[in-house]
Amino acid sequence: MTLTYQGKLFAEYPDVVSVKQMCIMLGGISMKTAYKLLGNGEIHHLKIGKSFKIPKICCLLYTSPSPRD
């Protein structure tokens, strides 16, 4: 799956999403799981004050298959 296709998949979302939006994008995961993914660095994000801002491309990269070594 290419990033071009995935970009169309999440076209209705803004370029920077909230944790709640990210949960929906990732198939309805819980907020607790979302914060674990962010805290472990599995999904790159920005923290502004108390809020997390996640670039949509980071969600796309997380859902894309990893290239094999």
C-alpha cells in the first residue's frame, strides 16, 4: 500500500489530528492505547502544553507495513 493511497484513505482528516481523531483513524483504539503508542514513541507527535498534536502522515506511516531488511 503506498502513501498516496493511504492519503486518500484519511482525506477527511486535517493534516494534524488530535488523540481522539487518531483513535478513530486507527480503527477505534482506546485513548489509553493511543497514549501508550505516543508515550512509547511508536507514533511521532508534538506536545503543546498538555495537548498532543499528531501529524496525519505519522498515523499513515504507523499503519503502513514496515519494509523488510
